[in-house]
Amino acid sequence: MPNSTVDELVEECLVGSQAAWNELVRRYAPLVWAIARSHRLSRTDCEDVSQATWMQVVKHLTKLRSPDRFAEWLAVAAKRESLKHLPRVARHVPSGDSTAFDRLDESAPDPEAAAVGRDRDTLVLRALQDLPARDQALLGLLMCDPPRSYDEISAELGIPRGSIGPFRARSLVRLERRLRELGDDTLD
């Protein structure tokens, strides 16, 4: 199964192959995770989004018209599930002993630096979400922890191994261009 194409894996999944499902999840779970994390969700919330995304895949895989575009389709599903999850996260209000908030952590960045960092993160995430799905998928896989090898990325996205570097460079140029369009002045 590791050498199977995405088309083959999807076909096998449609006939009930557990091994094919396992391989699809192994290949694409980091992409789903990266998209959920890009929405600033906690680890637990990312796990919920991941589970919900894969449930949507199970329910709607028969509707996939182009199995070769599975990564893009999955990225859209993960983004939708992340956006659905955001209002649920906003409803949770911490309670309990407030003394933990009374002491200033000396190692923590000052509030201004933290605010600037959050603004920058928000801007980068917005620019990333404006990129084509294939760029998002590639950059998401490149940013996984632990990092994915070019061989794994090649198999998952159907991009020749030797094309990943140039495709990555073009994706980063598009990301930088979008950041400039959004008014990021830290690039100069």
C-alpha cells in the first residue's frame, strides 16, 4: 500500500479495504492536523477536528469526482471542520482558582510583543488560507512535526520528487506576495 497512488487507495477504500484507509490516514493526517493548527486550535480541538474531518471523508468519499485531487478535497474538508469548531471553542470560559493569573511569568514575552506576534501569525495564516489548495497542502506537509521526507510528500501529493523544491519556492513566493498585499511591512 505505501507505493500505491492516491487514485488506487481511494478505489480500494471504496471497496472496503482497511489497509487502504490506514494508508490514506497515514499519508494525510499531518495535512489535516496542520490545517486545524492553522486555526489556532488546541491539541484537543485539533484531535476533534481531525476526527470530524475523517468522518466526513468516510461519509462522502463516493462523491469524490477526481481521486487525484484528494489532497485538495481533504484540505477543504479540514478547513470547514476547523471553522465549524471555532464557535465551540469560544464558548469555553476558564474557571477555578484565579491565583495562577496573579503572578507575572518573567520568562513570558511582554504583552506588546505577544500582541504583535499574534497579529503576524494571523496575517500569515490568512495569507496561507488565500493560497491555492495545492500550495496549502504542500506547505502544510513541509511544516509537519516531525518533518515529512520529499519521498513521502511526492507520494502523497503526486508531485515528482525533483519538482517539490521548485514548487515549494513558487508557493513561498505566492505566500510572500499575498502577505505584501495584506499589508505585511516586516518583509522589507
